[in-house]
Amino acid sequence: MQWEEFVSAFGHLRPGTYDINSRRYDADPEFFLRPAVDSQLTKDTRNTLNTETWEKEKSRFFDSLQGIGLPSDPHVVEEFLRNSIEGREYAKFSFSRNLSEAIECLAQLGLGHGLSREDLAELHVDEILALFNSSLDSIQILDSYALKIQKQRKKRLLASRLRLPNLITKEMDLDFFQDLWEICAKGAFLVSQEAIPRLLKHGGSLMFTGATASIRSKPPFTAFAAAKSAERSLAQGLAKEFGPQGIHVAHVIIDGIIDGDKVNLRFPEFASSKGEDGKLNIESIAENFLMLHKQQKSTWSFELDLRPWSENW
């Protein structure tokens, strides 16, 4: 690929994808793109892919897929993963091209009314788009937007100088904490957002699966408990809001080890140590969920605890 073609293909990218103050690569390709190209030309890229970790873990990965009934043929799964990642990255690449053009259009629109990129960065996109139909001249626009821009800049400056005390001791802990919240609390919210309009129309139940951590926190499961308690609070709020509208919202606490392939295949000795009926039977769990679903409105339960008889609690 010739240099001009390369710049044309990748020049729409910018360090800050959504930042109007971030310059596109094609604004200064020698600065943004040339070093990356030169480093690749002088680098021996042969055999640089480290697959050692994947080779160690993939047998467990495929066994786990098989244990939950998903396709587990290595060639099929690896091709699927490769195509999925490549497809996702290509979609992001194409999206960023259109987004980058849109940002440049906003910048030109603002410039035509006397607003710099730095000014536009402090405004909501609706306020920028309102310039299309504005009958004000540039001076009047600057006067009307000046207070908003100044106020937002003060907020941004304050936020940049704010330093909170360290609540979490390791850098990786913050990512771990946030990932758990995304899965438990945000995931439950997104499911609810899709499910409730349909349930209001057709009826039914909305069940959340909790854990002991939903109501009790202790190290080293503090992050998990924070996420699960947030999920429980969401469920409780939804139950109070939509119960009167005919939706049965319930929260089921699963306290103990589930008698499934995930534990039995990966930790057979630990699973065996639980003894007879020392793990939660999957069919029995399902029966309890079905029981909740079938409850009469006169005796709806919000929360149900399920645990083996021998589980300490």
C-alpha cells in the first residue's frame, strides 16, 4: 500500500475517538502515522505471537464449553472467536470513520459561528446542532453561549483537580470491582429494561438470581458483594414499582455449591467432599423458580433462600 493510500485509509482515526479537540491522524500524518509505519518496517514480526498461555488454558476452556452444552470443537470455536474479534474491530473501524466525519462537520459548523473546538467541547451536541437554524449572528451566539461555556469549563477544571482517597489498594482491583458491577448490577438493569415493557403487555415474572453476598459482605468477596447487593436493590425497587402493575418480581438467593458440571468436572474432589445432598440440585432450583412464577397474587414472595441442609449460614 502506498503512503497516500495508507493515510487515506487510516487518517480518519484520532487518539480520542469521541473528542472534538483530538486531531485526526490525517491532520498530521507524519507525526501520528509515520512512526508506527517505520517501527513495523524495521521490526521482525515473524513468530512474535505468544500463544503459550492459550495453549495451557484452552483444554480447560473447551471442556467447560462442552460441560454447559456449547460447541466445543477447537477448530470451530477458534475460527468463530477469530472471526468475531475481526468483525468487531472492523465494525468499530467503520463506525469511527463516520463518527470522525460527523465531528469535523460539527467543528466546521461551530467555526462558522465563531466557536472554536475548545468552545464546542463544553456544549451539548443539541446546542451545537441548534446553530443550524439560528438567526443570531456570531457575536450574539458567542454572548448567548459564553456563560454556558464558562460554567462548564469551571466544572471540568474542578474535576481535573479532584483527588479522591484511595479506597482500593491495588490498581487492578478497580477494574475487577467495575467488571463485577457491570455483570451483576448493570446486566440486571439492561435485562429489566428490555423485559419489563414486554411483561407489562403480556404478563409474567421477572426473577433475579442472588447469592449470600447479596445480603452479607465479607473479605475477600467485598467487590462481589457490592455488585450483588446492588442487583438485589434493583430487584426490590422494581418489585415495589411494577408489582402493583401485575409483574411478579422476585429475588432468589442461591447459597451454596450448585451440583453441575462446572464444579464436578473442574473440582471433583471438592464436589465429592460436600457429601450427599450437600450441593444444590439444579432441577430442584428450577422447581423453586417455577413455584415462584406460579404463585397466586394474594401470596407473592419477593425473596427466597435456597441452600443445602448442611450449608453453614
